[in-house]
Amino acid sequence: MTKQQATRVSAAAAFYLAPNPGPMSLEGTNSWVLRAPGAEHCVVVDPGPDDAGHLAALAAESVELILITHRHHDHTEGIDTLHRLTGAPVRAALPEHCRDAGVLADGEEIHAAGLRLRVLATPGHTSDSLSFLLPDDGANGSVLTGDTILGRGTTILDAPDGTLADYLASLDKLEACPDALVLPAHGPALGSLHGIVREYRAHRHERLAQIRAAVAQIRAVAADGPTVAQVTDAVYADVDPLVRRAAEISVAAQLHYLKESEAS
């Protein structure tokens, strides 16, 4: 078995790319290894899939703490194996993903591996989504965004658990942070948190406008519309069949947002 190598991105952050590429995971899950320069031990963020080679490479980094950005299996499947290999406690927003430690709280500051990490609740992709700010990693710091911000493309809103209202609020919260280096769970690192937040927000509002228009057109010709499938057909006409279900889930989240907006 070829020994995996970590890819260094900043003074404090490197990642191992998990062997789980796909339409939703892009090249695979980035399992982040965080430590201050010269520190012996590290923090791992998102163990990824339960793959023996991948988890052995992470375990060899001398892990003192494991953090989870959110509940999806491509981030959490390896929790128990890495916990067993290292003895490191596991912390997450949900108790079912914690091992020998308590849940993480919004605004909490963690001191581990010679680093300060600030926990940011950033729901929207899922209700339990967290980001982790490293304020001392370079001039503007860095921020691990899980699937809230990806290195390429945009994330889904995993309705009904994920909501657009939460997501837009999370974008505002991230924009209030320093203009940090973005360390996503999928895809390459991005140089400007503020720039990508503005792009994501503009994209969401553009999609909302398209969905409003599609709803109006469908209502004009179909008394029983619109359904999620009908709106997805109109707005995501060219979507890859492999991600059609993801498109429908995001449409459902946006329709819910529009309905709530109209009600208020």
C-alpha cells in the first residue's frame, strides 16, 4: 500500500484527501490536520470514510482531538476507527458523533495542538453544520467551512434539515469574520472568505429569482402546481442525472423559504 501524503495549505493546516470521489464529494473528502508549527500533536477535522489506509495516515499524525463539521457520512464514517486507533476524543454539534467528550457550542474557543480554534455554528447545509476559525493562521487566519462553502461549485441545502434562511444567516456570520483563507471539506482552498461569501449569496438570490419565475409560470398553466419536480425541471433543466436528487432537495429548501417569506 502506498503511504498517503498530506498536502500543506497554510502554516497550520494540511489535508489528506480521502479516496471517495463522486458527484457530491468532488475529488473526495479533505480530512484536515491542524497543528501550530513545531507542535507534536494535531487536531483532525472530519475523518472521512472508514477507509483503512486513509485513517492509518491520519492516526500516524499523533492526534489529540477529532472535530466534526457535520453529520454526513462522508465526514463521519471513520469516527470510530480513528478514535480507536488514536484514543483521541471526538467532538461535534450532535452527541451521537461525540466520543469521550461533550458537544461543541457556538462561539466556544478550543486550545489544542498549539492552536486557537473558534467554533462557529453555520447551519443551512445541515442544521448541525459547524465551521472552525483559526485566527492565528497567517495574516487573516483560516476557516474550515465543511460543506457550507466548497472549493468548487455550490453546496446543497439538505432540506428539511437544512434551510435557506439559516444558510443566508451563516453566510452573513462568515462575512463578519476576517477575510480568511477558506479550507473546505471538498475541493481546493480559496483565498478570500469575503469574496466567496459574496459569490455564494449572489448565486442563492439568483436561484431564488429563477424559482419565483418558474413557480409563476407553472401556476399559470397547472392548477395543482408547482411540485418540487416541476420546479426542478424548469430551473435545473440540464442538471446531471447523478445530482438530480440533490437539486430537488435544494429546490425544496428554496420553496420553503419563499413560502415562509410570503407568510411573513
